[in-house]
Amino acid sequence: MSNTANNPTKVITGPNTRWSYCNAWEAKAINGGTPKFSVSLIIPKSDKKTIAKIEEAIKAAYREGEAKLKGNGRSVPALSVLKTPLRDGDVERPDDEAYADSYFVNANSSTAPMRCPALGEAARQPILDHSEVYSGVYGRASINFYAFNSNGNKGIACGLNNLQKIRDGEPLGGRSRAEDDFADEDGDEEDFLS
């Protein structure tokens, strides 16, 4: 049984969520910051169930984080004026086909997410082959939302818990997979060692 019912700030995305900028194997620093594991989760606008769950989780994170958001101020800023993680791909990435007709959420964590396959008992075992988890994969993500107030920036952020691969997808970022590159090669070329 999922514990999202006990934690209103936690969401499991739908199976058609696509992973982009997937740094699930090695933490990377952005702009000299602390190295983190991260992924951009592309959610089709047609997945209204996941979008609704994310919107509710953001509201719950806002309610839970009101004291943090208030900080030394006189009042808690309205949610509508804060930075929130649910963004419109058509507006913010109009030139990127992968983000068309989709929303996206950037999630990160200082600890590595468990990466697992979708089928049966194997779903509880980690994926160990790095080539199985890449930008372009479709899968679920376990994410949580929380309030932040740091260096004058206030808002709601998204933490990355775990990833569950559902199926392969066209690799994003211009990189091809080796199995795709060499699938049609017959091997009738002369052995270059002879």
C-alpha cells in the first residue's frame, strides 16, 4: 500500500512521465552548488490525475511550510506569488519537442534515488545497468514537495525519492544508444584485424 495517503506532500507520477536531464547515477553540481541527483519529469497535460496530485501536494507543502515561508516577515506570502515547481513546457520550453503539450517538474536529492524496473518482484530490485536509465525513459517517479526560504528566495521545491522505469523511449539530448546504432549492422564488413 502506498504511503502517499499518509503524506499529502508525496506524489507518485503516472507511467507516461518521461525523464529528461536524468542524473540518477552520479550527483552533479549546478553553478558550483552542492552535487545532487536530479531529473526533469515531463508529464503530459493529458495526465490530469498526476497534475491534480502535484497541485494538491504543492498546496499541502505550502500549508506545512507557512512558518518557514513567513521567516522574519510580517505575513506568509500567498502561494500565487511564490516560486513553484510545476511548470508549463509549452510556455517555458517552446522550442523543445520533448516538452510540448506537457508540464514538467525538476526534482533533486542529495541521496541517490533507487532505480527499479516495473515488473513483478523485480520492481523491488534496483537496476544496476547504467544504460537502462537515461534521459528519454518513461516511468514513474516518487517525489515530495516542501517549502524553502533561502537567501531571499521563497517557494515550494520538489525532492526526488525513487524512479521506476516503465519502458524505453527515444534518448533525449542527441545521444543514441549503442543497441540502436548497431542493430542493423550485418557484420559482413571485413574484419579490420585481418
